[in-house]
Amino acid sequence: MRVDEFDFDLPEDNIALRPAVPRDAARLLVVNQGAQELQDCVVSELADFLQPGDALVFNDTRVIPAQLEGVRRRGDAVATVGATLHLRESADTWRAFVRGAKKLKIGETVDFGGNTLLAEVLEKGEGGEVVLRFNCSGPDLDLALVTFGHVPLPPYIALKREENEQDRQDYQTIYAREDGAVAAPTAGLHFTDRLLASLEERGVAQHFVTLHVGAGTFLPVKVDDTEDHKMHSEIGVITSETAEALNRVRNNGGRIVSVGTTSLRLLESAVTETGEILPWSGATDIFITPGYRFKAIDALMTNFHLPRSTLFMLVSAFAGTAVMKRAYEHAIRQNYRFYSYGDSSLLFPKK
């Protein structure tokens, strides 16, 4: 399938640089292939589109300050490098996308924190990927990242403004609890205590899975055909209790609504051909394109995604490519705000 089939023009003015305040004041485009295909709503009205017995599935990963700036010294020669951690391999070792990776040699040390946070280059891969082993591990490394790291804002925001303290709050869901993500599960950024209470009052259950979103989510698709694209792995967990609860929802006639593509990808990684969701612990690199048969979810809440991205391919697979192109054209005309800090959509599957 050609990647350019998923291209579209997006005006710069539609890219959100800050979130809506309050969070649930963001707009919600409901996409449902019924008599009224597109409905312009507000996120705070989400409960109106769900039924008692339905269940929302949230990703409770917590974003860590995984963007590091450092220096490599080689005699009198000093080079600056930037690293975005994206996959933890052990207590002291991370895979990272490194700006300036060509300046590094295996065995060299990068100083990310005034001689306090150091990392040895263990491996170098394609596309600037580097394996770094730090001089501290476990909780000590986590604390060092809080001290020296920055919130890894998406490139389309970071190129337009600097990260600040407000981003440490804004770029985190209110229910985040499992440290490990380097990108936020952005559909969840719209939820407030008020909205969660309205959903509970409606009789909509709330369940949590964990997928530690990696920086690979920002990588552009550089190939011409989807068959040639390689997804980066991300680590996820679905507990047996959550799997059993979601299976009961389905058995009782309720719908499973994924909050975000990260929850969706994890659920679809853990589901059987018959639709049973199994416990999961480990990596997934599932890549969903049109033609995929969804087995775990019945609806999807998600933000508006980049052209030619794997996520626009995913929503096209779920709701239909032609439908999603019409929806995005409508969203652009109506000045919806796109990407991580932007507005949201609620998608129901193609018929």
C-alpha cells in the first residue's frame, strides 16, 4: 500500500502549541457512518455518545523527562549531542535516538549532567539509534533523569517554542502512574476529574492498561510502501484482572472504547482471533493499516494525526480511509486543532 495514499495538506495554523483549558473544553469530532456522519461536539460531552455497560480503556503510562543534552569529549575536541530515550533495556541501559550520533564511537562516554550523569555508547544502529549504558541505575537513574532531563515535546511543538515547567503538567494525563513513556498518550490528555465523574455516573466503566510510548511514534514514514516500514517496539502490560473485566464487558453486550491509539495497539496485540483479550506483558510492534480486522475494540477516541503517519493509517483502517479523509478535511475547514495538544475525535468502525 502506497504511503502517499495517506497524505493531506495541513495549514500550520491548525497545529496546537498549547492544550485547551480546561482540558475537557477541547473539541470532539464524532465520526459515525450513520445518518449524521460528522458531528461537532466538545470532549466534555463524551458520555452522551456512550451507553451504560460500555468500558473506556486508558493507558496509564507516565511520561519521564527523557530528552537529554550532552557533550562528548575526545581530547581537546568537544561535540554536542542530544538524546531522546525511547526503550529501556535494563536498569542502567536505554535505547535512544541521538542527534549527532555520527560524532560518537562505541566505547565513548557522553556527559549528560556536569560529570554526574554519564553514559557509555554500547551500540550504534541505523537512523541515529544508539544504546547507552549509564553510570547509575534503577531509581538513581530515574532521579537523575528528573534532574537533568527535559520533557520530550513532539518535534512539531519543540521547533516552535521551548519546553517549560507548564509542559511537565500539561504533557501528562491526570491518571498517569507507571513511569516509562517518552511521549504522552495524547487522547488521555483531555480527561478531567469532572469528565471521569460524568462517565461513571453514566455507567461507563474505566479500565487501565500500560504501554510505554516510545519516541518512535514521532518518526516519519520514510518508505514509499507500507510493506517496507519497520515499527519500533514498545513495552506494554495488561493484567489478568483487566483482561477478565474487559471480556466480561463484551460478554454482557457492552462496547470497549479505546482511549488513544496506544491502548488500541496493546489491546489488539493481546486479543485472540475469537475476540478474547488475554493478559499481556512484553513488547509489541504491531503495525495496523487498512485491511486489518479489529477484534478487541468497538470505538476509538483519538487526536488528529500527522499526514503519512502510521497513526493516520491506523485510524483509516478503523473508520475507513475515505471517511477519515473527509473527517480531516472537515476538521481543517472548521479550525480544529491538530496533534498532541490539539482537539480529539471519537471514531466508530466502518460498516
